[in-house]
Amino acid sequence: MLNDQCPQEESGIGEQVLSEISDTTFSEYPNNLTAAEYHELTVGSAIHPSLIERNFSHIEGEAVYDYLFISTAIPRKNAGRVTDGFLRAYQYVTTGGIWISGLDPFNNWRPMEWGRFKPTNPRIDLEKGKPVKYESPPKTPNRVTYFDVSDYVWDLVAQRYNIKRYHSPLALRLQDKYFIDAGGQKGRGAEGQFLYKSSPLLPLSPAPLLCFWEWVQQHPEIPIILCEGEKKAACLLSLGFVAIALPGIWNGRVGRKDFDERLHPDLLPLAQPGRKFQILFDYETKLKTRWSVFQATMRTGIAIEAAGCVCEVALLPGPEKGVDDFVVERGENANTLLTAIANDALSLKDYQSSFLVKHRGLRKYKPQIIVDVQYLTQALLVKEEEESKGAGEQGSRGAEGQRGRGAEGQGVGERTCCKILPCLINLYSRLPFTALTALTHPESTDCSKLTIPNQNILSSLVQDW
């Protein structure tokens, strides 16, 4: 079922996954996954089958309690059984769902006990009125997910960043790090080789010579993408990007703002000096949600830079919400488009500036009129400065006399327009459109009425921009 050979050239993950599924006949789905669950992962999120087999499994019944109730802080009876009230609160999980878990960076990259559960029948959040899609082990600090990566995906990553894979003597000496003690029996095969267990439901298999994430540690030139949700990270890995899944947008950092806020401990093993982290969160349209994502992105980015790394922010163009939805919708072009999005990622400072301009604009300047013309000069007219009554009338009559001389001579008003117009256009070209509307008031199209605008408004706008 797995294809561990590196392809000659990259193609869209949608085409790869769908062709592999259509060409393969499954007697049953891996790790007891149901047909609907497997379809959701492969077709709905474009995840490669090798990642599904190593990191996703179906559990149901009271076995779910063994995966979720791992904290010693959970109330228990004298015999060690969880109290009835606590069990009733989680009774809905017994109908089953998908268990997602990866590798532990602080336990020699062995399978992590912590994971997340996607129930088939989720509970409803009474405050938000929406179903809770994922459940984390209660009374346990959230962790990040490093997926167990297959050779096929590993080769995709090496190919994307033009890094050769080879089995050095160091890799052979590291083989014993993947010794797994399964049920009290030593993890050795019939021929004495070390065995490796990548999923609780899988049998022991020969251990890899070197863990994928240790290989990434040795290559700080490889950028790492942080995204919200396990399916999105698995989708990015299926395309050859190195991605780590955060359980939420706020879980890339820990601590309190302006006090002890810092990078999440699980991310520190890959936070080598100079390493680039790219934050890729969902595309949001609601103003309140966008503001929350902006704050989480900025605080996570500051923590990344404080650890000596480089932070960039990649933005999805929409309208698809998640990156997995984006990949499925774009099909064969998804790989090329995502590569362009990653290459065009903004620095943290540029992201902050661009977001604040779009979010806030120039709300303190109320426009006199909103223009909708093809060229700005068609709506360009600046209000005349008020003159004294006597001098104003005389100046007006003098200007009319100058303009009435005929076509042979150029009037004073026209000469003034020719001098002022280039200066105004130069100024307007440096201001955003929201600022232009505060300066435009087209009451007439007579070019001779063009005068210098209010200096207070101009100086204020120039200082702000």
C-alpha cells in the first residue's frame, strides 16, 4: 500500500493521492479507520496514505478513555478508576473517532503518549454554539505534533530543498535510539535487528536508520511551517513541506505577555539559530477572528525571534479557509501555488504594518466625498483658500481679466494650475486612497480654480505616512 520510492518530479498531491487510491485495492483500511474517516483524510485533506498509516487510527468504546485520561490530576476513586461524574462528561467519545498522535522530541522521537481525538459525534460548545471538533487529554498541557514521516515523504522534502539523503556511519550508530520495549519484551526481530513501533495498533517493524526530525535538525536551512491543526500539517508534509501541527493558534508560545512569554518547549529542539519558521494560519473573513489571529501570530513570531530564529508569515489568498481545503480545491496547481505563497511570505514587521493598514486604515480622517473615476485627475479639485472680501473680489476680477485675453497668452490661473498640479500628483501618489478622499472635493472641473490645499491637512497626512 505504501510507495517509498521518490518520484522523478513533483506533481500535485491531489493527483498523487487520488491515483494511488484508485490503483490500489484495500481489503480493509489501516489502523481500523472507517471508510468515511479514510476518505476524509485522503480525499478531503489530501494526506498521503503513508502518513495516515503511521499517525492516524480509529478507536472506540472505553478504549478512548485510556488515550484521553493520561493525567494524574483527573479525579479517581481509590481503586484508580476515573470517577463516574467525569466519565459521564466524556461519555460521547465512546462512539468512536480518529486518534492522532506523533513523535515525542523529548523521548528520543518515540511515539508520544499525548495526542488529539476527533470524535465522530462531537459535543457542542455552549458558549460558542459550535461543535468541538477535537478533544485533547484533559488537565494536560497542550503539545505540538511531529508526525512520523515515511521514506516517501522524506524524499519529497529532500528533493524540494535539494538536500541529498545518505546513510552515514553516524546514522548506523544512532539505530539503537529507536529501541522500543513492547509489553516487556525486547524489540528485536528474529534476526536480531531493532524493531520500531510507530502506532499503538501497528506491529513492530524494522527501525529506520535515522529519524526524519533528527535529519531536519541537522539542516537548519530547511524552513519549518507552523499551522493550526493536524490534518493541515499532514497535507503540507504530503507536498514536501516540513510542517508542525499546533493544536491552536495560541499554542506556539507559552507564558504571559510581557512577562515570561516564550517559544513552546516542544519547538525548541528545532529552533537552531537562523532557522526560518513560517506561520501559516487559516484564511479568515470575520473581523474579530482576524484580529485574534493577528495577535496570536505576532506573539508567536516575537517568541520565535527571541529564540534566535527568523519568523515569516505566509498568507492564504482565500476563499478556502484551511491550507488542506486550498490544496484540494486547486488540484494539480496546488504545489506550485503553495510554493509561491511560501516564497512570498512577509517578514513579521511587514505583516504587522500591512495588517494594521488594512484593519484600521485612516479612520480619523473623514472623507468629504468618495470618488469612483478611472483617473484621479478627473476628480482632483482643491478648495480655494478664503481671502478677504475686498482683496478677494479684486483678485477674482483680475484673474478673470487675465483669463479673458484670448488663446494667444496663458492666463495666471492656468499657469498656477500647471505649477501646482505636478506637486499635488506627486504628493497624492505617496498617500493611500483613503487619504485621497479626504483631500478631494470636486465641485467643478474648471482647472483655473485649482489652488493649494489646506496646509494643516497636508502636513498631518505627510507626518502619518
